[in-house]
Amino acid sequence: MNDRVQPPHPPLGDGTITLRVAHEGDLAALDAGGRDPETQRWLNVPVPATKETARATLELFRTSWERAPYEGLAFVIADAVTDEFLGAITLFLSPRQPIGEVGYGVAASARGRGIATRAVELVSRWAFDELGVVRMELRAHPENLPSQRVAEKAGFTREGVERGARELRGERHDVVCYSLLPGELG
């Protein structure tokens, strides 16, 4: 794996969605996403959300490609035809071994359409094929059943519960850990 990773060109896509670098036109959708109760429930987004926190998130997404990949490589999930913001997905790479982890959020208006599953599959394939990743991981809060369904639909195998493994707004909580190996991707 390289220390420096460039955004894929052309952007990753499957005809329904495209995974691209964030741009200024995504600001309003990021602002709305930060105010969404489900997003706030499962992700470490600033609460209360403000236009300033949305701006900071946009800048974090845009500059993720300029920093070492271990801080996370952020993609916007966009409609392949209209370029409408549908969500975001980040690939985190381990600095010590060829392992990746994905995290994602989907806009309220795009939920239930398989958007997250498609994005997870695209990022996983790219990580395996282009970055030399040998294992992908996905973690979800035990009560976040939609996220667990995404993992399973994308071909990930549930490995178990990691007790107290993550922090969400200052509180430790368990996560369900899933994994995917290159030969398991559909």
C-alpha cells in the first residue's frame, strides 16, 4: 500500500451511484445530514449541527485525500445521473497492515434504496484491487440494524461483538464487527 492515495480516476461507479471527491455543491446536503436525527444517533457528528460544522465536514472530506490515508479517505456517494448528494463513505486504512475499514452515512431521502450497500461494495473492490487490502472490516452499533443489513448484503461475515470498542459522544459502546475477504466479494 502506498502512503499517498489518489482519488480514483474516473470516479468509482456502477451506473446507479458514483463515488467522488466532495465539492462546494455538497454543503447544503452535509448541513441537512448533520441535523438528521438518525445520523446523529449513529455517527459522531457535532450536535447541535450548524452551518459551520457542515463547512468543517466539507473541508475534512475534501482534504482527506491530501493527508496520509490512515485518517480516512472520504467519498461522496452521488447519483450517477444527476450528481445529487446521497451520502458519504470513508475508507480507513491500517498503518501497520493491509486492512481497511468502511464507515458511511446515507441521506434520509436516499435510505432504503441499497445506496450504502452499493457504496460499500465499490469501495471494497477498489481497496482490494488497487490498494492491496487483504481484509475489509465494517463495524456497527448493536442496535443499528440497517447498518448490519448493509454489511450482510455486501457479503461481509459477522464475526462477533467487540465490547466497549468505540466511543459515541463521550460514551463507550459495543460494536458488531464484520469482515470481508477479497474472494468473498460478489
